[in-house]
Amino acid sequence: MIFIEKQPSRTGVIHRIAYIAIALCFAVACGGKKKSPGMQEKIRAAMSQFFLVVPNPKMAATGIWVADAASVTAMIEKKYLANYVAKPDEPQANEIRERLKSLKIFFRVEGNSIAMLSIVADSFGVSDGRLTRRNDSRAGAENFDALMRGKQDTQQALVRYRKEKTGERLEYVEGNFTLGALRETRSAAELVDEYSNQVRSGTGLTQY
């Protein structure tokens, strides 16, 4: 696949996700290669590693979370498309918006780790980090400091879990931007089957 590097070397995870989503989008436009049996197995293993989470009654935030569409759209618009000017061989902003309708962002929270999975059509990328529980956490309102690892740097963020009358919500806060997410209710087996069959390639990076 094609990976397009446009961002400065030191950027936040939210910023990197926006750019990588666009890079994956460009790859989709160029078409993907048919998966070989070996690649299929590797992709399924990667999806299983991400979506399988051991429940923890002492940590309510544990589990898989899917970012809500409004948060994802706002992120892409603010962090990339607001200043995007297409080159002659690149798609226009409206084309990118159309292709990015397939963008899914998942959070995986387990123990002291957090991971983010981005999927655009048949391509994906993963970023991970470490969590430290804050002292102001309490039942129904857990707060964590997150340290996300990149290829050349790390990025600090805040992860908030809230249990309310209307349900549960997770928020990933980085700088002045927030990605909100709801708990994923499908089983790990369903998620692994769906996305390991959907994707054909990854960014080749274990960390954004």
C-alpha cells in the first residue's frame, strides 16, 4: 500500500491519526492487493490481539470502545481538511470526505494499556500507549493519564470513563480535542471475523 507522510515529525496522536486516515484513504483510491494466505493469518492474528480483552470488574473502563461518528468527522475536518489543498495527482476534499465515511476508530483498554485501531475500507493502522490511573478516579468516573508511543516521540493525553443513566462513555482528550466513544457491544469473535475479512493491508507500523 501507499503511505503518504505529510505531517511534521513531532505531532500528537490525534494529528497523526488524521494524517494516517488520509494516507489509508489514498491507498484505498489506488486499490489493494489480494490477500495471500499468510497475510490473511497475520491480519486475523492482529485483529484477535486487539479485540480480545479480559474483563476486569475492578476497572470499569476495560473493554473495546468505538469512536462516535461526530467525533471522528470533527477530527478529520479540524486536523486535516480545514487546510487541505489537493495536488494535481491527489483527490479533492469532497472525495476524501466520501471515502472517509468508512473510517472506524476503536479504543482498546485493558490494565495499564490503551491501543487505538483505525480502519479505512480495507486498510488499517494501530497505535498503543500506557495508562496511569489518576487519584481523582472513583466509581463510575475513572480518569487516566495516557502516554501514547509514536515512531519518534510520545504524546500525553487524558482518558476519561463515565457511567451515566444513559449508558457508558469513554473520552480520549489530547490538547484541545476530544474523541468520544461508546462501548462496543459486539463480541470479540464477531469483530475479528468482520474486520479480518474486510482489511487487506496495514500501515506496516505497530505504532503511529
